[in-house]
Amino acid sequence: MQTTFKKLLIALTLCLCVPHTASATTYASRLGSKIGYGIMNSATGIGELPKTVMVTSKTDGVAYAATAGVVTGLFHTIGRTLSGAADLATFFIPTKPIVQPGFVWQDWKKETTYRKTWELLP
């Protein structure tokens, strides 16, 4: 009777522990991704200024890029930096970065946009 109870207790403990361990690894990797986005976007937000000027000069011309492109680049710099800070502050909720593309060096020829809703990381 006592050995049966011990076996049942061990089986129950294993059944309860195994799924949590598997999901903790996935959750931890998603947290690591969000922390990475937060650190890199906070540190490289200034890269938005030359990126936006280059994109604007190709689409709208050099004169427009020298004026409105610089102002837009400053706004994107602030947006990416604050987005990175928000990702760091809320790292325990594994969501995709608000700013798109996720890093300033991705899709260098595409203007930066921002998500309208929060989406969980896969």
C-alpha cells in the first residue's frame, strides 16, 4: 500500500512539473528576445535619423529630405528609443516590438512604422 502511494505521488509530481519546465524555456527565450529588442532599440535609436533622411531623399528628393526628412528622422529617433525603453520596462510581457522593423538596420530602404496593437511573440 505504501509503495503504491509513493509511486502515485512520484507520477503525479512528474506530470505536474514537466509541462511547466517546457513552457518556462519558451517563455524565457521570448523574454530574452524582448530584452534584446529593448536594449538595441534604446541604444540605436539615433540610427533612425540617417535612415529616414536616406529613405526620404530616394522617394521625395534631396531638398525635402534635408528639411522634412530630418524632422521626421528626429521623431523616429525618439519613437524608437522610447519604444526600446518601453520594451525594457515591460520585458516580462513577451510582445513584439512596437516599432517596425524590429531593429533599425533591418529593411534599411523602408520607412519605420509603428504597430497599433500589442502582439505576443510566437
